[in-house]
Amino acid sequence: MAVDETTREFERREYRLTYRVTPPSTCPIERMGREVDDVSIFRTPDDMKCDFTVREDGKSSVKHHRRSADRRCPCSVFFETRAVPHVTLDGEDLRITTYVDEPEAGYDIAERLKSISEDVSLVDFRRVAGEDADLNARIDLSALTKKQLQAVAIALERGYYRTPSETTIEEMAAETDVSSSAFATRLRNAEQAIADQLLDAI
């Protein structure tokens, strides 16, 4: 049965992703200090609307910000990929959670975010729907170094864990201009860090 676009918008998506993003200087949250309790983002064909719940003198109020939809920002990236951002603050950074249909969409979002922000990292990746959704444990990717996270991302993208494997350590190492032994060590340490977290969750 064909599914129209309205119905498709309410289908449950399989993966939940959370990114930590350093806001660019043009982000309105940079002008509000750090007393923001909640952020709501709305997009229309013409503009983006941001509602900020802020604390001032012990009282909460809502401040509104509106700008043209053609001005890109971290939140607009999600709408470009048909994902919806949920924004909270993580210290000086934004913590943005969204849901996607497939892991590849998460990599697309990350690349678009990097074109806007100086510092972007995927800090949580979880399958929340599908047959094995209940078997998932929360993995804190911030426990991995950037080089370890890069090694895991390359291994997943290149099909290293598929049977039969679609790439080799040597081929992946060549992509990052490091020796095979260095790449293998990064990947092994990343796998161990993830495995330790899984063991703790079982």
C-alpha cells in the first residue's frame, strides 16, 4: 500500500541520534547567556522560529527569535534532512537529539553540521524500533577519542563488520594516512571501550 507524505511523517523511525554541537556566533543562544532552560524550534517555508525559556531574576519567561529560512544554522540542518531537532544545553554546547530511518542519515547530518560549526560530535546512537530494539544499551560515544570515533565510523561505512568483510585494515588506514598498526590499535581500543559499556549494561 502506498503511503502518502502526511502518513509517512508519523511513522516511527528506527534510530535516535544525539549530537554535541558548538553553536556558531550567529546562534541567538549566544546572546542569551546560559540561563536558558528550554529551547523549541519551529520551521515554516519562510522562516525559522526559536522559543527560549529563560530565567531572569528568579522568574521564567519566553523569548522569541525569528529569522529567514534560507539562513543556515545547526537546527536548520536537521530540517534539510527531514529530521526534527530537539535542543538542550550541554555546558557551553548544544545537545541536539533527532530520529532517523537509517544510520546513513546520521552521517549526512554530521557532515552538514560540520560545515556550520567548528566542533561536532555524535555522543549517542541507539536503535529504538525494530526487532532487536529492546536489546540495545546506551553507548556514551564521548568515552571515545575523536580518532577512535573516526576509525569506528570508517569501519561501519566501509562494511568492515559485514560477512564477508568489504574492506581491510590496510585500506581503511590508507584513508586516514596512518599505518595499519596505528589504525588497528585505534579501532581495537574503540571496540573495547564500547564492549566495556555493553558488559556493564548486561
